[in-house]
Amino acid sequence: MVTHPYHPLHGRHFGLVNYTFCWGDTRVYFYDDRNRLRSMPASWTSVGAIDPFVEVSAGRSPFRVVDLLELSHMIYEIKV
């Protein structure tokens, strides 16, 4: 089940096709409604552990601090 509160597929159930760990990223693979193979971070599903920030914020904050910091670095690099 997709557990990430802001993902468009939140609450949907899909059959697990594969579970991989590569380059520090754990992903799950599943077939969507159009029978296309898709993937997403395992932490966004009931397969992986729930991200502690997502659990504690309980939907009150749409962005994690680490994601905002990464975004600010990306914007800075574009401007330079």
C-alpha cells in the first residue's frame, strides 16, 4: 500500500513485483492500472519503514527539512 500522504496513489494497494536496494536506495516495483512497471521508494509504502518525519508531522507539513535544504542548494547552483 502507498503510505506517503502526498503521493497521488496514497492508500492504493498494488502487488509487489520486486524489492531492490541499489546505491543506497530501497525501491519497490509494481504494475500500475495500465499494466506499466513502476517503482517508488520503499519508505513511501507499507513495505518499507515509514519516514519518521512523515509520521511525526502527521500531514501538517508538506516538505521535509532535508528536502528543502537540497532544493535550496539546487536553486543556488542554478543561479551561480
